[in-house]
Amino acid sequence: MPVSEDYPWSKLLREYATYCAVGCINVIVFFILYYWLYEMRLSEGYPAATAWAVSYFLSSWQAHYLHRWLTFESPTGYTRSLVVMMAIYAILLVVSTASIAYFADILGVNHLYSWAANTAAFGFLSFLALRMFAFPLSDGRITRQERLEEFRNRRRA
């Protein structure tokens, strides 16, 4: 359950606002990759879906790094959170790629409109899945300042 006494709605909404702010950086990188790959026409039959899938996968690595450092105050280990996050993103990748293939490549809806709708539709689902599985509350909490101090201590050692 994402909401409890220890994690009230106000905290969830603040964290979601941070997720969206950090997500803007991810979306810019994702869009630039998508647009570039779409113009390259990696696939004649499914240019939007192919560009979506490749750019989604590549930008997922950056998204993990930024969300781990800036969004979620979770001490979950890097490797564990990366593996879980990539599993979540793989599932969303399949569903969202099918969606953009259907709307942009089959129905002929403008690929940029399809990209924007897909990005918005899967954003909140990603947030909830990441909060519950990749960065679970059960692992505890670490502030950004504590994480930075931990990072500095490791570099000194």
C-alpha cells in the first residue's frame, strides 16, 4: 500500500512532484533520442514503434540514476533497484510500444501526439511501480543529504 501513517498522501504527492520534475530531464533526453531515431527510419513498417522502443530502453538507464539520487529517499542498493526498475520498465516498454505502434504506425495518428500521450499515460504508472517495488518503503529512508555524505565518504576511502 503506497499510503500509510508513515507515508501520508502529502508525502506521496511531494514525491510525485519531484518525480515529475526529474522526469522532465528524462523526457527531454527521451524525446531527442526518439525524434532522431524516428527521422533515421529504423523500420519502414513501424518507424514510431521502433524509435520509441530504442529510445525508451536507452533513456531508462538515465532515469534510474536520476530517480535514485533525486526522487526516492530509499536506501535500496543500486544493483537491486536497477534490476527491479528495468524489469518494470521492460513490462511498460512492451505495452507502450504496442500502444504507439497501434496509434501512430497502424491508425496513422501523428507520431508526436502519440509520443506525448504515451509518455503522459505511462508516467504515473511508472511512479507507483517504482515506489512500491524498485524503491520500497520497507527498505527505510535516506535523505538526499545523507546519500551525498555517504557518497563522499566512499570516495575518500
